[in-house]
Amino acid sequence: MPAVASAGSAATPRKGKGKEEERNWSLQQRQGQRWINGLPWSQALPHVDWTRYHVQILFVDDDHSTTSDFRARLAHGLLTSIAEWNGYGRSLVVDSCGLHALEGWPLQLPQASTLFVEGHRLALEPYILKAPCASFSVAMLDCYDLVVAMDETLVQQLLEEVDHDEYYAGKVISLAHFAPYCDRAALTAHGGTALLARKLREAVEPALMVTPEELQGTSSIARTASSASQTEWRAMVGHLLLSCCGLASYLMDACPDDLDEQWLS
């Protein structure tokens, strides 16, 4: 993947090069404009292929039913809402599952009540939160363009399923790595061109107290038990939301402006 231009860089396309370099330069510019606060973008992010006009994303947690493993469900709902709000609802296909989940197993109640309360507060789709558990299978690594784990331990466990194959290492990543990517001004913008709808915009504001430098040093989304305080739950949800905003921004930036022309050529 091409290097990402840092904020304020004077990257210019080289004359006499082909369309591919021009497209790469355009991607660098869009990503450079997203990157803020002058921090270097050191985390290598996976290549995103938009040539099929959609991108399939799978969120993976350890389980998919216990209270401490609702992270993937929340991320599923958050990215779906962000995609819909920004006109990418049919272009970003999102699913979630658990590495050790039992396929079809119902949510554990009443522990799931915390999940439903948070989902209602964030205006997330109920069908995502209430769906039966989905279990991860190795075949999913080929079915999805991007496999996003909730923490680094899960990344390693997923790669162990395929003996750390280099090809799959390029499409499995921890969600928290996307948290610093989003422009913070976009997170609090108002109006129809804002990145977030009102409820998500209100929910993300407390999370902005965490500095970009601190986010760069965090590679996992913390687990939060049902017995945790509301403050701890809101902190976890805020980190999830920041990370999903960064992921959404990255995916939208990676979508070429001349996608139709690429397909025809």
C-alpha cells in the first residue's frame, strides 16, 4: 500500500507516470488530509480493494454472547450506522462473530440488558444487537476483505488458525489501530455533511478527552464486564466509536474517485 502523506506535506504526483500512480497519489492526499495534529502515521494499514464496488468487514471477538464480549456487536452496529449516515450503507457490508462462540446460541440474559441500553442510547439497529451468536470459521478469512479483531491477542489467535500465513496477516488487524486516523474536527461537525449523526456525535465527545498520542499507544479495545460502572462502559464505547470512525474514514478515503473508470480499464 502506498505511504500515507502526513498533514501539511507537499506531496505531488510525478509527471509522466501512469494512472495507477495518479490514483495512489490521490489516496495519499485524501489520507493526509484526514490525518491531523501533526502526528506521523506509523501503523501499516491493510490494502482495501474497491473494484467490486463494496467492501466486506468482519468484526471478531473472543465470544459473541457474554457481557464482556459484546465489543464486536457494538462495533458492528456502530460501523453500520456510520456507513448509512455517510451514504455507504450498501457499499460497506458488515458482520460480527466470536472466535469461540457457539453458532446460533442466544444472548445471555439478563446480562445483555447493558448491551441493549447502550444500543438504544446510540440508536443502533436492534437486529444486530439481538441476533443469535455467530461462530468464526477459517473460511471467513477468504469471504471478507478485512477481518477486524477487538484486541491484539485475538489477532494472533486468528493468524494461528492459518499458521500465520503472510497473505492473511495483511487483512487481519486490531480495531484500535484505526482510532487515531479520524480527523477530530469531523467527529464534532454538524449538519448533513457531518461524519456522525447527532446521537453518535454526542456519544463521542467524552472520548475526545483521550489524546491522539495516547490512542497511538493503545492496540486493543478493553473488555468491560456487566458489573463495571457506567463510566467504564462509556469509556469502552467511546474507544469503540473513535476506532469505528477511523475505520470508516479510512475505508471511504480508500474508495477511488474514478472507480467506474478503473473497472472499465
